[in-house]
Amino acid sequence: MATALKFVAPENKAKTFIEGKHQILINGKWVEAASGKTFPSYDPATGEVIAQVAEGDREDINRAVSAARTAFESGPWSRLTVSERGRLIWKLADLLEANTEEFAEIESLDNGKPLKVARAADIPLAVDMFRYMAGWATKIEGSTIPISVPYTPGTRYLAYTLREPVGVVGQIIPWNFPLLMAAWKLGPALATGCTVVLKPAEQTPLTALRLGELMQEAGFPDGVVNIVPGYGETAGAALAAHPDVDKVAFTGSTEVGRLIVQAAAGNLKKVSLELGGKSPNVVFSDVDLDSAVAGSASAIFFNHGQCCCAGSRLFVEDKVFDKVVEGVAKKAEKIKLGSGMDSNTDMGPLVSEEQLNRVCGYLDSGLSEGAKAVTGGSRHGDKGYFVKPTVLVNTNDDMKVVREEIFGPVVTAIPFRTSEELVAKANNTEYGLAAGIWTHDIQKAHRLASQLRAGTVWINCYNIFDAALPFGGYKQSGWGREMGREVLEHYTEVKSVCTPA
Ligand code: NAI
Ligand code: MG
């Protein structure tokens, strides 16, 4: 149990938190699940249970939605000025930043990612997201609109729009960036004045619960954000189908994305989806190959490949194919696998046994169909959920490893000759989340950026995120955008007002 865990300091806040009680946050109170049930959260480096967490289900979701509804309609939140709202969000960012180390340790233990990565990326990006959205709270505006109305000649009108919060929002998030996904979802909801029921992923509920404590400390009124940990099929499904939820925002698998859409049909709640990907990352022969190789390796291996935007199909111009593949394989072999809490670790375990089996299943399928692993190709060790960083070649377009999202440290390398051939192949996917282009030919880069059907295109870089830059998918990678000005549209309704004047 928790006492066997290795912490950076023997007595620290992360340890105290993990060893404490993990309940459901409803209307400002921490409560047990109505059913009294709990579920385990694991350290994926060892497979050991690190915490028991209250297991919310339909009943708890109903209570949480009711609290969010009251907070939205008549609670103090509904009367705050936009400036007060912005200041609360900013305060949350400050508190989170001040507790970076604690959050990074909890995240590393619950998810498996290296502590140094959580410290450098996950937590600061979440802080930034809250700060960016705090700024928007005071800048969400309607407009005045000159109108003519042909059937009321001679009458002048004053017409304007108001941008109002969409209402009670259900937010269902995944386990790959647990805290950051919570921040991407909560930031715009709070900036626009919505209230929330958040369901963290069952694999990684802990940082969201700790964030709930910080929200109380910051002074958010009761019921503004309710947090219900639990399973997708129970708590998640109840939230997506709830008739009193005005909008559901989901990040996760395309398969569950479809279920969310069906569940939302009952009351036609608004839906935004951030789903899977099979993103092409393209290397041309004219580029500085060292940086393209390093960038392409990190495009797939960052976060153990558990990124919706992972550069999982590496397209390389044929004359440099062998060189680039060899370079990426060498980088893969240098990656040190281990517990996220070990400071030497470059790559931790996958998040769960289920993901380990899923990724190994893809490897077996690819290899049995004739793909060749230049490096990796199997599980690493027999304890914890580690997979060797893998580069596959000799694939064809029909293989599952080329078509489906693997969500592990596995890249398929594919040669191409012409840009035309490349565009057709790169777009030959049901997904459209992201793409990478490595070339020094400026025209080629921008032409290709417009030809690729993807919500984000990185040129001579990869995995560059900022709270101001919209992110989301074409095709079956999703509906809508997260971050930037664009996300605010999904959390607001536009009201047109007009009067003779
Ligand atoms: P998932 O889509 O099942 O889980 C994501 C979230 O949805 C979790 O909070 C889960 O509890 C919830 N959920 C599951 N079933 C639900 C339902 N019927 N109704 C409402 N909510 C539900 O993803 P899972 O099973 O953890 O991973 C499977 C695959 O999904 C991965 O291998 C990867 O390909 C993809 N995935 C994509 C992510 C992304 O960032 N786009 C994140 C996580 C997974
Ligand atoms: Mg699932």
C-alpha cells in the first residue's frame, strides 16, 4: 500500500494527500459515494494500489448536477462580476503554481509519467491555461449590429448580442494528462461563468481531486465545480445522458466519443469532442536531419506515445528513409525506462494493464502481418506496464498498426517519393488531429500545411502547445476546439436582443 511508495522527500504533501481520503466533491462538501463503494488507483510502475477512491455513479452524478444547476441559477457565482470571476481563476493558478512539486509527484505516481516531465510540462501548462482563461473572463463580448428589417419601413432599431454561459457543463476527461485535461476543460467553463460536473478518468483521479481542494481554498463558491470520480460506463454515461446538463465536453477514445453523442441526443445538449488521432509526421530530405530525427522521436515517444496528437505515422522521403529510421531507432534505444519517480527515467510505464495489453496486441498484430521492428516490439520487463519504444517498418496501408490509434510508444515509418503521393497517404486516415512537417523549403512547408487535413500543423517542431492556440480535430478526431478564443464559443450561447429605438 501507500507506505511502500517512494517519494522525493519522505514526509511530504504528495504523500499526505495520497494516503488521505479520496471522496467526491458535491456542493462544496467532500462525501462518500452514495453506494459506499470505492475503487483502486494504481502505481503503473509496479501495479500496486496507491489509493482507494470513492466510486461515484448515477446517484452521485444526479446530486452533483443538481448542485451545479443551483450554483448556476441562483448561487453567489451567478452574481459575481466578471472581474471577480477572473480573479478567482487567477488565484487558482497561483495556488497550483505554488504547489507544483506536490501535483507533479501525485501525477507521476498515479499516471506513471516521469516526475521531471510533470514538473516541466503538465503542471506549468495547467497553470498557464488558468491564467490565460482568467484574462478572458473580462473580455467575452457581444456586438451591436445595424439592422434594416424590410417589413417595418421607417422604424429604427437598436440590436445587439449578448454572449452568455451555456449553463451546467459535464466534463469527462482521460488519463494521459490528468491535471492538464482538467485545466483545459475547467478554464473556459469558469471564464464564461458556467458550472461544472467533472468526471476524471478512473485510472488517474487523484490530481483532479487535489485541484478541487485548491478551488475551495481559492474561494470558488460551493457547487461551481463538482468532481465525481468513477467509471466511464456508470458515472461518465450518466453525466453524458443527464437531462439537466446543457453541454458535455469529452476527451478520450473515438469509440466513446460516439457513445457521448448518442447519450447527448436525449436532451440535445451541446457536445464538444477531442478524440483520437493517427497523425502524420513528414520528413523531407532537404532538412537538417539531426533535428528532424530528434523531433520525430519526441513526436511519438513523448508521454510514452499516449498523446492524441502523437506523430505515429512517420513519413520519410525515400532517399533519406534508412538514415532517418536508423536515427529514430537509435534515439529509441537511448530512452531509459523506469518508474516516473526515478530521476533517471526518460519514459515511464503505460498507464494501466489494459493499455499494456492493448499496445502489445497491436505489436503482435503488426509483426504477425509482416511488419518488422527495427527496435523494440515488445513489453519491457515483467513488472509494471512498460513497453519498449518501437519503430516498425515494412508496413502496408491496410495494417491495423498503420490505420488505428495505438496510444503507445510505437511509430510506423513509411517511405514516400513525391509530395502528391505523400499528401494522399497522409490524409488516408479517418483521423485529422495533428501533423508535423520537417523541411527547409518554405513554400513546400506552407503548401503542405494547407493540404493536410488536420487541426494542428507543426512545421519544424512538434508537440508545441499554448493556451492561446486552438487545438482540436478534423474528421473523426473531434468536434470543436480547445484553448484559444475558439473554445469560448463552445461554452457560450449568443442571445440577440433588439428594440425599436
Ligand atoms: P475512454 O474513451 O474509454 O476513456 C476516456 C474517458 O471517458 C474516461 O474518463 C472514461 O471513464 C470515460 N468513459 C468511458 N466510457 C464512457 C461512457 N460510455 N460514457 C461516458 N464516459 C465514458 O478511453 P480508454 O478506454 O481509457 O482508452 C482507450 C483508447 O482511447 C486509448 O488506447 C486511446 O487510443 C484512446 N484515448 C484517447 C485519448 C485522447 O486524448 N484523445 C485519451 C485517452 C484514450
Ligand atoms: Mg475505456
